[in-house]
Amino acid sequence: DTGVSQDPRHKITKRGQNVTFRCDPISEHNRLYWYRQTLGQGPEFLTYFQNEAQLEKSRLLSDRFSAERPKGSFSTLEIQRTEQGDSAMYLCASSLGPGLPYNEQFFGPGTRLTVL
Amino acid sequence: QKEVEQDPGPLSVPEGAIVSLNCTYSNSAFQYFMWYRQYSRKGPELLMYTYSSGNKEDGRFTAQVDKSSKYISLFIRDSQPSDSATYLCAIQGAQKLVFGQGTRLTINP
């Protein structure tokens, strides 16, 4: 399977705990994106990487959130001191680029976070 | 005002019906317009994308963009139960995608 993979698929945690999610993009893609999707809403952009450089962060990404892509391949998204409002589906996507006018983003299956 | 507005539905139609899904957007600078389909508990998958104004057809699906009114549409002909999903319109900003709320569609056999 050469698509975007995410791990774990589902995480249940207690309020105040730290969680970390992993995303493995399509191998030749150098752009990687994180989105958050709450129930009944469309995905909202959180951040994106060009290789290992984090180039943009949304205002949604509070200080409790940190994302890394240390070697320009897989990425991790960590949430510290989780709150119930963090419960959502966290989606990862990857694309080719730069230099292309349109970059199709391929999405992974998502990690569903439930904070109790 | 949200950058992309989409009626969340839900929308329920009989098999074989023509389905029309719509979005409006606010930023006239957008050039690329996408429709994604999302099945329950899965990630979104791209159905079609359109550059600037005009129509694009792919099998039973037609995407339409009217930049003068900032209106985008997706038409599904001869709808099938397997088309039941949430349909998300999206606009490509500088690097990121800006999504509508999604319309939940059910095709009844």
C-alpha cells in the first residue's frame, strides 16, 4: 500500500495526558499537512511542512500542539495536556511540490482522538 | 463569515436521482476548486478539481465553477447507493486547503 498512513487509528486518553500521532506520507511527496476535523465539520488546516521545514502554522495550533518532521519523511503531531475540546479526527495529507500550480493532497485515514 | 460555505444537509434522495451539491466562497483570488468524498471513518478522497471558471465532467460527476458569483457545484447523475457519503468542497489557498462544512448525502435504493 503506497498511500498515506497514520498511526494509531484511534486514541482514547484522559484529560491532561500527552498524546503523539504519526503520519507516513507517500514516499516521493515532500509536502506534508496536518488538518483537524470535528464532528459535522470540514477539515481545518493546522500546519504544513516542506521537507523538514515547518512553513506555516494555523492560529488553531496552540502552544500545546507541536509538529515535527525531522528527516523530511514521517511526521509526528504531539498534543500536551489534552483537553476535551481536542477530541477530533486528526488528518494527515501529503503532496508533491513546490513548483506546481496545483498540488493534489492525498489524505490518510486519520487518527480519531477521544479525550475523556 | 467563513471563507467557504456549504449546506450541511443531510440530503436524502432515491437511487437514480440527479444530485446537486453547492458551495459559495468569499475570496475571489482562489483559482483551484475541489470536491472531496469522505466515507464514514475514512479520510477525504479527491473526486475532481477545476481551475478557474467552467465545467469539468468525469463519468457521472460534473463540477461547475462560476467565479462571477463565487459559486461552485457538483452534480451527480444516475446516483447509486455507493455514492452515499459526505461531500466536501474545498478551495486551494496559498498552500493549504480551505474546506466547506460538508454535505452528508444518502442515496436510497
